[in-house]
Amino acid sequence: MLRGLWRLTWLEIKIFLREPLGAIGSVIVPVVLYVVLGRVMGRGATLDPVASEFMRVGVPVLVAVTIGLSAVLSLITIISIYRESGILKRLRATPLRPWTILTAHVLVKLIFTAATVSLMMLAGRRYYPADLDIPVVSFTLALLICTFSIMSIGFVIASVVPTARFAQPIAGAIFYPMIGLSGLFFPIALMPAGLQAVTRILPVTHAVSLLRGILQGNAWSAHVTDLAALAVVFVVCTALSARIFRWE
Amino acid sequence: MSEAVVRVTGFRKTYGSVVAVDEISFDVRDGEIFGLIGPNGAGKTTTLECVEGFRTPDRGTISVLGLDPFRDAYKLQARIGVQLQQAQLQKRIKVWEAVHLWAALYRRETADGERLLEQLGLADKRNAWFMTLSGGQKQRLFIVLALINDPELVFLDELTTGLDPQARRAIWDLVRGIRERGKTVFLTTHLMEEAERLCDRVAIIERGRLVDIDAPEALVRRHCPQRTVILTTDDAAAETRFGAIPRVEAVVRQGSRYTIRGHGDDFVTAVIRCLSEANISVDDFRTVHPTLEDVFLQLTGHSIRD
């Protein structure tokens, strides 16, 4: 079955590149935006400690979450288009399993996300303060863990959402509040106690906390709760979507 | 004597309070082209999808190649080929890529994709995107995909719907070709002409019930024994002579043209005998044979197109 997975993944990459705006929208636009923003804001970074902290931790986490989110949204959209147009129905009449289809699309998204992030890092290097050291390997690993966990929530939505027209609003209604409450834009410590409790059960909060901590140089052991939360979300959502996956 | 490849017994399926299929039983035999025919909404696709393992029956049992199609779905899918009604592929997938992908999905030795493309007249389209293909080309590609795993049993659901007559005929030849290769074909259609020309046996279903099942000719013989002979002659004595033919039911004259209706297999022979005995010379002579369309009308009281 692995042969089918690789071939489907490779094929989906090619098909994605044939889409009008496929590669441009998902890779080139974010990189160009990043470079432009870096040019505008990067100059004073070494002088101002607040700006420096923002460049070192804030920007990468924001970028990572944004790219991750757009990958999840596009996964949900693609699967719903496949369901709506009958592609899934046709694939069902083969020995192909649902997880193979989802995995292939996740791989495609990961490959394009990795390409985008790598290009950003290359292009953004000269706007960063020279003494900045990013724990690249740890951050990549943390990013992968977060992506799989958030992606698994996407699986659940993608497994049932009936048409492409509903896919974006439903996914948005689920993900945007999570991001709003994740501490990315507003410090959790300043929220009311009830809301703070809510943020703690949202997976995106743990993703942001993990990414931020790793960038700040924290040890993995300092983020056991985040890792456990993300793992639980992944296991539960993957199992759930395997059960409720609808072909048509 | 050929064994049953598909065996459906007492099959019933409801959607909510609507009974889609009610107590249907039939066999599909090895090596035949079997047609499930009936108007849209009669329960053809429901039956087919349960046999293919996409849905479960509410009651009754279905066995396909000795397997339970729902429980053993993955095992079964390796051995069958399926062409679905209204299926699509990725818009920008190329023809050869689809064939290549499908070939990778099966464990067992697959058929030669390039040869199949050639046989189905798609060789010059192998680099075309799916979205650029015509309706007939898409159908032919789906037939290629249904045959790629060299299946023992092929399901074709409303194969030629929406195709022009020329493309339809070409597809019929292809389906006969599948049978020549020793495979069993199970198809559904609402086109009586298609069923009559293509199928070795047909099951007529209407409103979820099986009305009758047999070879098309046998169904015609059983339900529509009427025969009609149309001929032209200037013989003045012809009309009274025709009226005396055994089992004649009506003789209608329009000028020199006679329409003679009767029933029974030997009615046409009786007309010919009458002509030769009375020495009537005819200008034109043809027989009108009832078709499956007439059988359908007879059995259900309405035309399939209603």
C-alpha cells in the first residue's frame, strides 16, 4: 500500500503545482511578504529590545501558526472538494483506505509548508540580528508535532464536511477562536480566570506555548504538559476521523 | 452450467421510511453480461452499491465471489472493477497518471495500462488533463480504471448515459470485449436498447421489486407474443385471405399496405404460408418484433421513459 501512498502524494504535488496560483499562492507570496516585512521592520531590531524579542520569537511563531493554519484549511477544502465531486467515491472503489488519502494530502501540505518556511529562513536571514541563534532542529521538530496535532483536528472536519462551500466557514469558526485565545495576540495571564481555563483545553494554546518555549531556548522537559496535550488531541482526533470518515 | 458469481437473496434496503429495494433475489452467472434494468429511481444503483459493498442491506444476504461485500470490502475490491455513475477525478490529473496511480493501488499483477488506453482509443489523450476530456472519453477512462486490476467481475453503472449514439455503440463493443476475455459483467441501464443488444440476461426492476428475469429474447417471447407483419400487395383477395390466418388478431389496410397482427412464434411462418398458398405476390414484406421496451410496458403498465 506504501507504493500507492507515494504515488498519490507525488501526483497530488504535481496536480497542486498545475493549479492556477497553486505554488505562487502557497509559497511565493508568503516568502515575498516576509521579505518585505523584514525590510521594513528588521532594521531597528538590534537596537530595541522589545522589537528584538518580537523578531526572535513573535514573528516565527506567528508565521508558523499562520502557515500551519492555512495548510489545515486547504486540506479541509481539498478533501471536501474531492468528496463533493465524487473523487473520493471513485477512490473508495479501490483498495485505498481513507488514512492513505489523508496522509497523502498531509504530506503534500507538509512538503509545501517546509518549502515555504525554508525559503523564508533563507530570505530572512539578513534581516535578523547577526547574533541570533534559532534552535533550528528543535523548532522544526516542535513545528512538526504542532502541525500533526492541529492537522488531526482538520481530519475530523474534513471527514464529514459535505461541500467545499461549507468547508472554509466551518473550519474558520473552529480555528479562529482557538487562535484568538491561544495567547498569540493577547497574553493569557491578562484574561479573566474562566477564559484562562478555556484556553488551557484548546490545543492551539499548547502549540503556541511549545513553539514559543522552544524558540526561547527552553528544554523539552519544560513542556511536558503541552506535548501531552498535543499528543492526546492527535490520537483522539485521528481515531475519531477514521470512524466517521464519509466517502460521499 | 455456470456457477453464480453474485448471489443476492431476499435483499431489502430502506432509506428512512422509503423502501428502495424490497425482497430481491437473483444470481449473476460466471462469464455473462448481466443487466439490471428499470427506470431511474427503481433501485438499480442501490442494489449495485450494496453488491459492490458500499452499503449494507437491511435484510437478506449478498455474496460476491464467495465474499461478503461489506465485511470483506478490501479483499473484494482487489478482485472487482467498478465504474460508477457520475464519478470524477482530479481536474488536472493526466490520463496516464490516473492509470499509473490506479495500477499502484492494487497488490496483484495488474493489466497493461498502456494497452488498455490503446484498446479504448485513449492513446493520443494520455497526456491530457481529465478536465479537458469529453464525456465519452471520461467514460472510457473509467472503463480503463475499472479493468486495470484485471478483475474477475466488472460493475458498470449507467455506462452510456449522456453519450451520443456513436460513442454508445463503441462502448457496447468494448463491453462485449470484456466478456470475451472471460470476465463477468454486471451493469445497470435504463436504456432498453442497450440491455437488449448487450445483455445475456436481464432483471427488470420497478419500484424496488424484481418484475422478471431472463434472457431478453425469452422475456420478449414470454410477455409479448404479438407479432406484426407489414406488407404491400395489389392482390384484391388478400384481405380476406389474411383474415383467415391462424391466430390472426387484426388486419389493417391502408391502400395497398397491410398491417397484420397476430401472436405466437409461428405466426410469421403462417403469414408466409398463406402468401405462398394463395399465390399472392408482395412488393414489400417486413416483420415487427416486440422489444424489451414493449416487455417493460406490458409488465409495468407504463413506458420506461415516463
